[in-house]
Amino acid sequence: MKILVCGGAGYIGSHMVRYLLEQGHEAVVLDNLSTGHAASVPEGLLETADLLVPSSLEAVFARHRFDGVIHFCARSLVGESVAQPYSYYENNVVGTLNLLQAMQKAGVSRLVFSSTAAVFGNPDTSLIDEEHPARPINPYGASKLMVERVLADAGPAYGLRSVALRYFNAAGADPQGDIGESHQPETHLIPNVLRAALGQGGGLKVFGSDYPTRDGTCVRDYVHVNDLASAHLLALQYMGSQEGAHTFNLGNGQGFTVLEVIEASRRITRHAIDFEQVARRPGDPAILVASSEKARRLLGWRPQFTDIGEIIETAWRWHQSQAY
Ligand code: UDP
């Protein structure tokens, strides 16, 4: 298959591109390089274009004939979305609408969409499956849920086939060590913990100590970025026989608190990791853990990195190779 990877210069997208090539597929990367890194894209695959500039998108679709699109382009920081909602709705909703219209004009009818556990808000159950009501509590989650709704409507109206994958917390790096997670500024937990282990990053903060969890810090389900990549390819294959819009939750089904992630990182890095406990970060739900039974059953998804230590270890290898 020849696949357009929108946002393929970013963290999850660059792992996706590598996985597609390894599996014998062709990939083209569309990215505006606002947060992605051209150096993470293999030679000759980058098309610099912007979802908010429809003519730039149409030019890419005119140059290639794609069998499907995997769409990672988004603003994705919960705290920032609370402070800058217009920017989140514009980039994530309007940008995706532009992409869908460009796909329609070009006759491309299969899409894998990056959705998020943030569509669930504060969940009612400890394991969240696809039947759980979606009630986002921040603009980031709301913007992703709006797109899921658009996809559900586009199936019957236009024959679009789509799979929305709701990632829980993407983590880790390619074990080969030459691509990984690098945001500027970095807001994610595991990169910040590992930077603190290296004595970099200006002081680790733990947001909130009074959540209703076993140690008062938030619980998250960390899933390896290469396992996310394999789910996307399975989703593309699934659409070969399935019409309409589908959603799947992707996680390991096990939650870890912020303090447990720090403890595991101390063990792996053998560095003391100091931190300061500060107030809650706006928009953070207490507990998000996935049931991925549906992805296992219908996509045949089998995550390879099921141990938090192993996931942190791959991230640690990457962080040690980076000069901040
Ligand atoms: N977190 C933290 N310190 C940091 C970054 C994150 O305490 O420097 C917490 C954050 O409040 C959340 C969890 O770690 O409870 C995971 O946050 P992250 O930003 O990695 O992912 P999110 O769950 O927001 O997608």
C-alpha cells in the first residue's frame, strides 16, 4: 500500500513511517514542521504542507495516488488546550475537515485517525472500553471527539471508511535508538522524568498529590509507540472488509501513578530523580486505563511492550543519545 502519513515528522508519526517501510509499504509524509522534525523523516519522503492551507494539501494529493491516510497532525497538550482553545479547535477540527475534503476530491476513502483517551474525561470505571460514554473535560479531548463525530457522519454520507484509535499514553522509543520523543517545550511525564535523571530540564514537577488514587498522583496507561504503529497498520487492513467508522481504545490495561513511573525510572537509570510536588495541572483526569479487548479481538492487535520498565528503557536509550 502507498500511505500518506500526516504528521509523520512527529513523535508517533515518525515511528509509524519506519514501521510501514519495514512492513514493505510505501509512505509519504505530510507535515508543516511546526512541532515535527525533518531529520526524523527518511530521505525523500517529506512533503511540507499545512492542513490549514487547503491548496497545499491538494497539491500533495495531485502528486501521489494513495491507498489510505494515517492522520497524526494535531495539537495535543491538555494544559495548552485549556489556555488556547481556539487554536485547538482550528488545528484539530478545521485542519481535519480540510484533510477529509482533500481526500474526497482525490478519491481516497480510508483514514486512520489519532484520537485519544482524553475523549472520556473523568471515567466511571477503572477499565475504559469503547462503550464508556465520551465526556471530555478539556478542549483537546473535545476537539478529537468532534472529529470522531464527523467521521461517523462521513461514512454513510460519502462512503468514507475510518478507524479512530484512542491512544492512552504513548511512550517509549524505537529500540534501534535513532528516533524518539522530543517536544519543545517538553510537557510529557516520561521524557521529563528522564531529563531529570540526566540532570537536565530545570526541575521535575509532579502535578497534584490529592487525586483519589493509591498515592495521590494521576494514574495513566502507558503504551509503546511501536505497538501503536502496529495497530495503525492493522486498522488499515481492517478497513479492507469493514465499511463506516470504527473506534478502538489502545493501551496495556494497566495503570501506573506518576510516582510509580518515577520509581521505575530510578531503577532503570540508576540515577536519583528529585522532584517537587506542586498543584494539579488543569484538565487532568485522575485515572485513565484502557480495555483494549476490542482491538485484540477485531484487529488482532498484540502489544509487544507490556512492561512499564521495558517501555521506559527504550525511552532512556533515546534520551541518553540526545544533547539537550
Ligand atoms: N505529569 C507530571 N509532571 C510532568 C508531566 C506530567 O506530574 O512534568 C503528570 C500529568 O499531570 C499527568 C501524567 O503525568 O497526570 C501524564 O501526563 P502527560 O503530559 O505525560 O500525558 P497526558 O496524560 O496529559 O496525555
